Amino acid sequence: MINIAWLLWFFPLLGLLVNAIFGRYMGRKAIGWIASLVIGFAFVAAAGLAVQLNGMPAESRHVERTLWQWITVGNLQVSFAMLIDPLSVWMAMAVSGVAFLIHIYSIGYMAEDERYLRYFVFLNFFVLAMLILVMASNFLVMFIGWEGVGLASYLLIGFWFEKPSAADAGKKAFLANRVGDYGFYLGTLFLFVTFGSLSFSQIFSKAQTAPRTLITIVGLLFLLALTGKSAQIPLYVWLPDAMEGPTPVSALIHAATMVTAGVYMVARTHSLYLLSPTAMHWVAWIGVVTAFFAATMALVQQDLKRVLAYSTISQIGYMVLGVGIGAFAAGMFHLTTHAFFKALLFLGAGSVMHAMGGELNIFKMGGLKKKMPITYWTFLIAAAALAGFPLFSGFFSKDEILSYAFTQNKWMWGLGLFTALLTAFYSFRIVFVPFWGEFRGGKKLEQHVHEAPPVMTWPLILLAVGALLGGLLGLPHASIIEHWLEPTFAGSTLPHPAGGATEWILLTISSLVALTGIGLAYYFYVLKPDLPRQLSRQYKFWYNLLYHKYYVDEMYMAVIVNPLRGLARWFAQIFDKKGIDGAVNGIAWLTDQSGEGMSRLQTGYISVYALSILLGAVLVSGFFLIY
């Protein structure tokens, strides 16, 4: 199977090319199923690789397969090669498995869209780029996937580009990621200059010999790249606006592809980060502060998808915290469970939009569980997993990160625990308000509310199984994922979190925090539904601060965007027109005047020409007589 690992890249590329070339001659169902099945085949290929790796000795589970020699320039030699190890294969299964279900869901969700073909071509391209990123064996091939998911996100976020808000959201995502990407390629350049190679294996094997200051600089540059791709402070601002794209795209971006790329990159480069406690310290604090910061904004948003967007930023913060404190397997565990329940939440939101004619304001919904039972129960399972409800998948993965944080830094643990309380509250806020109570959108709209078709509900059911049982992958002291990833992180994993009574106390505290958050949401939005409105009036300043997202976008506009626009206008109107254009036009005017002056000497009279020759001869003779 390892010899044909290239199929992981081939299948999505095949679907992309077949639909791009022949899609216009095929029916819509054929386009959608071709695009979906190739991703399903990619998942089968990834699962086959996992089975073969599992049968190999632990020390041999690191295989590089060169597809072709790509670049040979001086000392630079780069192969287009795949790295097959437990970490890359685990990520490939998560990406392709969740993406397969999202593709199938899209067949129903996008059925009436006029750009149906283009959508599935872009979706296949997105998955292809992510698989290139996670299976790359060197930084340059990884960079191709890194930039590929950035391009794909731009194309899909702005998919309905006729809407100014969608076009602006696509550009915002693209520009924010360009800032982060600068950190990636500058860090890569530092590594090449230092080690003379871009290969993971060669760089990691020589890393011990490098100056620690250099490793710290590279780690911080890669952290900048992470804040862009994984939407962390300060470059998180693009992700909430990404909701302008089709909802399945939001599910793909938030669950299994783009936003997890930064977490994977830190896990992949853990050998470098372990050499720089300073860089890891910054990674961990960026993660936990972002988790708290985003959770506070999710408390008051009224747009269902935007609540989920801020939830994603917050949950990615937990993953970043995990890899930042050295709990790499725990970070990957939460990445996996999050892929299940966050994809399910977004697809559930898509079903609600499908039934509500595109409406997303949760306060214009209500009572949906009666007319959309499958969507309700699957959404409830996902919300419980997100909230960390005991025995659901998110409970195990988030609690493991917090347990490691407790042993490493009590302040991080405390902030992470308080964020878990906020998470449980807003998770069930978006359950109680839209699905419970009476419908608030008017009788005319209520008549059209209906459950989604089977092609959309079956992916919900399958993802719900993952959201419910995914925690079994990381049961304490019997963790499948920790055992699976151990060969990749051998010698670099933290000691297991405190055991015995301390472990049970931490589990109990996490359970009580989750139940308290859910109970508060029930009190606020079921028992006392007028209380939130009263509090928002009583504490208007704080409510507006959270509702307007701390005015960060406005601050960026005032401090960065508008000054750059002003500078651009100055260059366009002053420097360009009066400077560059003035110089060019001045030279043209001088040439024109010189030509006009010389033309006056061309009189046609022989006597004038004879006089000119005489004067020239006198000047030349005078020159030689003097010098």
C-alpha cells in the first residue's frame, strides 16, 4: 500500500480534472457523486496506509516516498515526496473522512445553485491542497499545500461573489493569510540557510546543532503563520467573515482543513519547538488567550454561523494550547474530535438555513425540533460534545489538554477552565433558542420549515456517531491516538497528567463546569427568556463591546487599513501622476522641444548649411589650437 500512497493525491486531482473538463457534459448528480466518491477513495487509501503502518515495527513507521526529483539548483535539492508516518496518515484520514461526508451533504445543499460544477471543482481542489500539506516530506511541498488551501478558501468564501459582502470576505481571508504566510516562508528561508536543506528529516536530525536563538526566531515566525491559517490572535479576524461562503464550505474550513493546518504544522515541527521553550511558551499563551477571547464574543452573537465561527477560533485555541505545552498527542486528539462535532454543527446550521430560507438569526427561529427532529438530535449531540458534556467526545479531548495544562501552568489551566464554562453556555444557547420554545419567524415561514432530504441527513447521523463516540479514541490510560502517534512523538511527550485522586478531581471539576454552563443557558433562555434582554440593557457597554467584537475590526481599519489606503492614494495621485508620470512627460516635452528647435535649422538654403559647416570647422580648429 505504501508504494501506491500517491493515490491520496491522485484521487482528488482526478475528480477535479474530470469535472473541470467533462462536467459541462454531465448531469448535476454525476458531478456531485464523482467529486464525493474520489474523496471517499482517498479515505480508503489513507485507511489502507494506517493498516500497513500498524503492522510495521514502531521504529519503522516513518517512510518517505519520492514521486519525482523536483528542483536541483546548486546546493538546493527538493523532491516532490510524501512522508508516511502515524501523524500524517492520521491527519489524512481525518481530512478525507470528514470531507467525504461534507461532499455528500453538498449534493443536496447546493442542488439548485447555478455554479454547481464550479463549486465541486473548488471543493476537490481544497481537499487536494490539504492532503498535499499533511503528507509533504519537506517544507517546500508543505508550502504548496499551505498556499493551496489559502487560494481554495479565497475561491470558496467568495463563491457568491456577486454579493459585495462575500467578495470582501474572500479578500479579507486572503490578505490576512498573506500576512501569516510571510512568517512561514521567512522561517523556511532561515532553516534552508542554516541547514542547507528543506527536508523535514534532515533539518530535524541536525536541529540540536543550531543556535537556540535561531530556533526561537523560526518558532515565532511559524507561530505567525499559525495565527493566520488557524485564526488565532491577532489574525483571527478573517474567520467570522468566512461565513459568507456556502455552509458546507464553512464546515470544511472549520472542521478538517484550513484552520487545523497551523496545529498540524506545530505538531510536525515539534522537534524544533522542543528546543525553544520561549517559542512554545508564546504558542501556549496565544492559544489559551484566543480560546477565552473568542468564547466571550460567541456569548452574544445572534447569527448562528457566527457563533460557530467564534467557537472554532476558541476550540482551535485549545489545540494550540495543547501543542504549545508539549501535549502534542492531546492537541491532535482534540483536533480529531473537533472535526466531528464542528462539521456536524455547521452542517446542522446548513439544514436550518435550508429550512428557513437562508435565515440565520437565532431569535427569528424557535420550536424547530418538532419539524426537524434529525437535525435537532444530531445538533444536540454536537453541542454536547462542544460543551464538554461528560462522556461525549469533546469532554475527553478538551479535558486531556486541561489536565496537561494543570501540570504545566495553573494560570493557563484556570483560564482554559473558565473558557470551558463559557463554551458550555453558548453551546446550549444555540440549542435552546432556535430549537426550543415557539416559532418566532412568522406563520408564513413556519409552514415551509421541513427536515432536510436524506442526502443531507445521513452525513449528520454519521458525524453524530463520531461526535458521540470519538472520545473512545483517547480514553485515559488506554488512549488509542496516543499509542498510535507515539512513534512520531517518541521521546518528546510530556509525562501523563497527574493520576490517582488528582485526576478524578480534575475530571469532576470539568464535568461540573460543563453542567453549570448548560444549566445557566437553560435558566437564561428557557426559564427566564426575558433575562438576557434585561441584562443587555442594564450592562449596555459590556454587551455592545462583546456584540461588536471588541471593535477589533474597526481598530484595524483605523490603524492599518485606512492609513495604507491613504498612502496608496498618495502614491497614485502624487508620486505616480506628478512624480513618475511628470518625469516621463517632462522627458517627452524636452525631446519635443529639442526636435522643434533643431527643425528650425533645416531651412533648405545652401548658404545656411555652408555657414553651419564653416562655424563647425572654426569651433573644431579652435578646440585643437587651445588644447
